Amino acid sequence: MTIRSHNPPHPGELILRTYIEPFEGVSIASVARELGVNKSTFNRLVNCKADISPEMAVRLSAVLGRNAESWLCSGQVLLATVLCASQKAASAQLGATPSL
């Protein structure tokens, strides 16, 4: 039996695909204004260059819906996946078996 790993999308990718791209007139700049953050701050999140902070999670919850905890968890799942992959790569380089 082969277990295939699945890398979850970055929360910024989810925001872009779900809340911005499908709607005419909705842009990164317009959502940033609603969130009360700089366009560059939101742009970094949407372009997967920044993670969701607790403050941003609260803002996303107020503007886009879902609860703040779910926004934070979506980022944590990605971090856990990256950490696991890094541990496996390091173990392979060191010749050790990863502990789970």
C-alpha cells in the first residue's frame, strides 16, 4: 500500500482562488482596504510570501467570514507539512530513520 502525501495550499492561495478571482471588482487592493491593512501586507499573504498572524486571522474573519481559529489553523497545517518534509529530508541526508 502506498501512502501519497498531499501538500495543502497556502492560505493566501485559498484566499485568492475563493474570495478574489471569482468576483468581478474584487481585488487585492479592495480586500486590503476592507481588512484595514496595507496593500503590500495583504499582497505578501496572497502571494504565499507571508503567513497568517493572529491579528490577520481576526481581520480575515471579520471581512471574509469563517472564524479566526480556522484561518490560523489553515496556516498551521501548511507549517506542519513543511516541517515534516524538512525532517524527512534531514533524516535522509543524515542516514537516520525519522521518528514520528
